[in-house]
Amino acid sequence: MSARMEYKGTDVEEAIGNACAALNVAREELEIRIISTGSTGIFGLGRKKAAIQVSLKKSGGHGQPRPALEKKVNPPKVRTERPAAERKPAEPKVRVEHSGEREEPEEVAGDPVTLEEMEMIRADVARILELMGCPSEVSMEQDQNNKVQARITGEFVDILVGPEGQTLDGLQYVLRKMIIRKFPQKVLFALDAGGFRENRLAELQARALHLAQEVKETGKSRTIPAINPAERRMVHMALQDDTGIRSRSVGEGLFKKVLIYLPGKGRRRSPRKKKE
């Protein structure tokens, strides 16, 4: 019997398919030994691939894989260029920015979550914390908008919060994606550790008011470093009743900065046309 070779895939069937493709033989011509059926992990995290060992069966004195078929190479396509005079000039991309008061959407109500489903979420959060090496107590509650809130307590709170709450935000983002995959209904989920969220919002509101006062006194714009959507919304709400200043979010992606400025000074001016 020929030497055994190992192949992997997301499941056993894919691993067998990979082996057949690599050796260019049919499944019936292989001796297959399953090493591992693989694991889906928790919400797709910690997933392990299936693994098999295969060897070629002896049939008609042949024990070698068939030669791989030569791939037909198509000639490269030739792109015909239009004369420069016929080409249309590319239109410049214009980035439209909105005022901060309108940019952050208001919170909406989610679908109800049963006690059994909340316990499933709690158990999975606790399991992930254990896998991170930070076993902690996790309590759950659901507010009037059906938002499921998980609160972490224990000796690893500081580690799980991280600098400026960045670790906590990242963990919350991953957990939300995993919950979307597991539950068919719309589940609103928030993660807190050691009361960080409440203290953080109070701190951001105080910082926003302080910077707004500086803007009024100096006439110079001020910026709050990149924060998540919920925190940006709280900053804009803290400043929305002050008609003497404006605020808006700037940047790309989930985390953006908040610019605080005087009316008429926070917008980019369009370039003036040169006089002919």
C-alpha cells in the first residue's frame, strides 16, 4: 500500500474532495482514514478543521495518481483604448459630511429575547472570557427597548476594558456579530465591565462641555479622539442645545472623532476659481 497523505477541510467531505483534487483520482480509489471531524467552536470562534489520511488503493497493478490534466490557457484579452479626445474626464468624488446632531441614529427597539436565550448568551460570553484567560462573573438584564445588557465583574475588569475602553468595544463588536449569526430575531446587545460605560459617558459629556467652552473663548476648533457610535451620540446630545457651537463626526469606519467648532468654521471651504 502507498504512503498515507494528510488533507484538511472545513468538514470531512471537503477534506476528501481536497484529497481527490490533489491526487486527481475518484473517491472510490482512495483508502480513507478520518483523523478529526473538526469543530465549529463557539459562534464560529475556535473552529478546527477536519483532517483525514488517504492512500491509493491497489487496482490493476496501478498505485500511482493519474497525471494532472493540463489547464487550457486562454490568450490575454487586449483592451482597446479610446483616443484621449473621446474619453470622459473622471468625476471627482465629493465627500458629503453631515452635522453631528443628525449623523448618529437614534436607538431603536429590538425584538424580545426569552430568558432561555439570555442564558445562552450569558453562557457564551462567560465561555469566551474563559478562553481569553479572564474568567469572570456575567450578569444579564433586558431594558424597556429589549436591549440585552451583559455586565462583567471580577478581578479582570481592567484588562477587559483596556485603554479608553478599546478592548471592551472590540469584544462587544465581535459578540454582536456572533449573536447575529446565532439568533434569527433582531437582538440589541451591549457589554459593560465594572460600570465602565456609565462612568465613561459622564466623563465624555463633561469633556465635551469643557471643550465647547474653550471653542467659544478661543475661536479654535477642538477634537475628541475616535470613539464608538454610542459615545458620539451622547457627545452630540450634550451639545445640541448650545446654539453657539456645532459638532460633527469626522473620519472613516466605526470609530470616528468628534469635531467641536463655531458655526461657519467647521466646514471645508470650496476652492475659489481663478480669474481668467
